[in-house]
Amino acid sequence: MKCRLSLRCLPAASASPLFLPKPRNHTDLMARQKASAKCSPEAEKEKSSTSGDSDQSQWQEAVRVQEAGKQKYRRAENTSKAYAGHVTRGQKWLASHFASETHDDAPGRQPSQATNGGEEVYKDPAFRDAFASVPNRCSDKALSLYLSWKGFQEGWGQSTVEGIRVAFKSYWDDA
């Protein structure tokens, strides 16, 4: 059986704060501090003079600082800039499909080479807003088309395409 050093097995002469064993965890430390604290009239006055309003304002300040820290340290600054660039380029790419939509019916213009399934996606009114800050039912299809375009047509590598996917995931998670 292991013998643990505790206050009960210490002689009374060595029970002073200088000879106490090292606390095992935070709870032990807090219990010792609480037990050894002396109540003074000044401490009681400080406790009674503290109002609920100052506690509330301190709480709000702590929450504000916490949120600012989350935003600052969530990801590196360059990563955030790269993600924002990927999302902006994707939104421009999607908008370019609808900017040229009015000229599709012009005489002498070749019909689009998309299959019937692909044309149905373009006809869905929600497809225009597929890359908005809140994803909709067409966001997955639009992102799939955009990633395919970047990977196969423009010849970008797998890591770049994966970076674009993660950028949109992060963009929609932050919404």
C-alpha cells in the first residue's frame, strides 16, 4: 500500500504553510488557499461594495476580449487573405456566367456545350446566389463545377483545389 503524504499524517509542528506538501491538482491548491485565507474587515467591505453592474461590465469586457482573440488567432493572417481571395474569385466566376446570360439568345451564337443536367442547374434561380454567405441548395453543385473548372480546365493542382474547397467551407461556417 502506498503511503500518501497528507496533512493528517504530518506532525503538528510541521503543519505550517512552509512545510505543506505540493498540491496534487488545482482543486487542492484552491482548497488550501481558501482554508488559509483570513477574513479581515477590509476584505468584507470590498466584497460588499462591489456592485452587480461592475461585474456585468467586466463580464461583457471579458466576452469581447475572448471573441477578438478567437478572430485574431483562428488562422494565420496570410491564410485568411488567401481564403478571401479564393472566395472572391469563385464569386466572380459564378457572376460571369450570368453576366453573359443575356447574350446567349443572340443570333449566330453557339449554344452552350453543357449537358441537359448541367443546363437545369443554371436555370435554377437559387444558382445565382450559390456562393452567397449562406449556402443554398445549389451551393454544392456550383462549388463542384468551380473546383472541376479550376482543376481540369485551368490545370491547378490538387492542393490548390483542396484549398479552394476549404476556403468555401470556412466561409460558410463563419456565416
